Amino acid sequence: MHFSHIEMPPVHFDAKIKQHGGAVHGQISEENTFAREAEAILISNLSGYVVGGIIGFEKSYCSGENAMHTVDYHGYITDKGRKISGHWQIDAFSGTFTMCRDASDIALAKKEKLKEPANA
């Protein structure tokens, strides 16, 4: 099988990701850059795994007839959990991605961690 690398302008998105053990799930909202019949903002659900510094997840779109495909993501978590970089794939097409936590998310995560009960 031949994979075609697509060079496209970056698409900015907002991802809310929760991790429970080795499982991750969440939701992504992004500007609609490809589905003509869909809303201006596309919503997708994600589910996947984390093992050490490796992450993999599927993004499944929830909106728009032209946005009903699934995108596979595989990457590495770096910078103390602040950055994920890797590759995405849709059928025979692929490209690269980078996700970075913004400062408010980092502060909130630290605050939530302080609220967690200490293990006995």
C-alpha cells in the first residue's frame, strides 16, 4: 500500500482529553476546512491509549455528511506532557500533527493534582 503525504496548512483545534489509566478519551472541535455541507465548526470524539510516552487514538467526526470518516493518530508525548507530535492517517493519506497544551490547561492540571487524595 502506498501512503500519500498531504501538505496542507495547519488546522487549529481545541481538544479536551481525559486519561484514565492507559485509556484516553475526549472531544475535539475544529474549524471546518473540508466538509461543504457541514457546520462551520466540526466536532469529533476521540478514544485511544497511552503507554509510557506513546499515544494512539482514533478521531471520529460527529457532524456533517462529508465529515463522517475516522482519522488515526499515533505520536509521542514530550515536554513533561505538554506536547504531542506524530502522524495522522486517513485511508491512504497521511500527514503530521502537533498538539500543545496552553498555559491555562497546565495550571488547571496542577491545581487538580493538588486536590487528589494522597495514596496511603
